[in-house]
Amino acid sequence: MTTNKLIVALDVQTAPEALELVEALRGAVGMFKVGMQLFTAAGPDLVRAIVRSGERVFLDLEYHDIPNTVAAAAVEATRLGVSMFNVHATGGAEMMRSTADAVLKTVDSEGLTQPIMLGVTILTSANALTLKDVGFRAEPAELVSRLAELSDLSGMDGVVASAREVGIVRSAVTRADFVVVTPGIRPAGSDSFDQKRVTTPRQALEAGADYIVVGRPILEAPDPAQAAQEILAEMATTDAKGATI
């Protein structure tokens, strides 16, 4: 695992914008996240370009479909050379197990590098009312615990979860190499935008997060590179696992 725990979300509209940010932040961050907006606009060629440039990619497409479809998509993500991708844990054990098995088989047969496979628990834009609206009776904390355990049992390498629930994830899955990626990160004093369960970078790391994802506070800054450095400075502490950033 890289020692740089900062993932920058490339939530922009075009490939040139994304590549400009990658160049500006080259060597300063641990990974770049390509999500649905950018992937829909620019496609897999952009991912290949970022990987070819020597940078690492978190493909954040949150796959959620029948097991065969998700497994096939995950195999293609692996072939793109991404370092990390995710699926929705609410897709169930069969979907996640089929995905993990297909990726591991492809890695072995084609000599590829295995990406980190993550199960998405509960979105940081969701709260108890959101879950109730779609029929979940469990509170967010309870559901996060169940989905983290299910992800682990189904062959995922970790989960995406709010930093407020990292402790819950660590209680549900105790193995040390289980990866927790936390979105919804906002530097102290910044706007939370549409996120409901947010924390600061330092709070996330102290809670035990392995990676934090930051988007708008860097992308919308007058100087994205300086904003990234300021966040790295805020992260410059010892996390809950005792690893120095």
C-alpha cells in the first residue's frame, strides 16, 4: 500500500481538464479517482493515459448489477491497470464473490497486477432518512457493519465507508489488511456541499482510514497543488494504526 493516503477525485467534465490536474498534482498525491461523470465523458482511454503516465487510478464506478455483468466489468477494469475499483456491497454476496473470483483468475492467467477490490457500504450523502426512503430499516451504523462483514466474507479487499464509521468497520472486520477508503473528506473550515457525514483529513486518519478521497476542496482551489499540499500537511500525523504519513 502506498504511504501517500490522499486520493484526489477528478470530478471534471473533460479528459484535458483531468490530465491537466494529473500533471499539476503529479507526485504529490497517492492516487487519482475517476468516477462516473468523467468516465462517461472520456471513457477508458483516459484511464489508460493516466496509468501510462505512471500514476495510480481508483476507478469509482460503483458496479451494481447481476453477478456475471459486474464480474465481467471488474475484469475489464483490471485489464485497464487500475489500482482500485469498487462495487456496491448491497449487490450481495454472490455478486461480490463472483467478481473477486473472476478478477483473481484473470490476474493469475494474464499476469496482471491485482487491484484493491472494495465494497461500497453507505454513501456519505445518505443518512437514516435516505435509507428509510428506499426501504432499509436499519440505522446507517448497523448497515455499514453488516455490509463490511459481508464484503470481507465475499472476497473484497476492503470497503468504502464514511470516516465516522471506520471504527464500526474495524470492529466488524478485524484483519489488519482490510482496506478502508473514506470519501466525504473536507479540510477544517471548508464547505460540506451535498455530503451529510463528513470529517476532516486528520479525523479520518485518526479513526483508522487507509485512504481519504478529496475532490472539490482541491479542484475548486485557485491553486490545486497548493491545496493538496495543505491537506497533506493536515494529514501529517500518526494514524490509528501507528503508521507515519
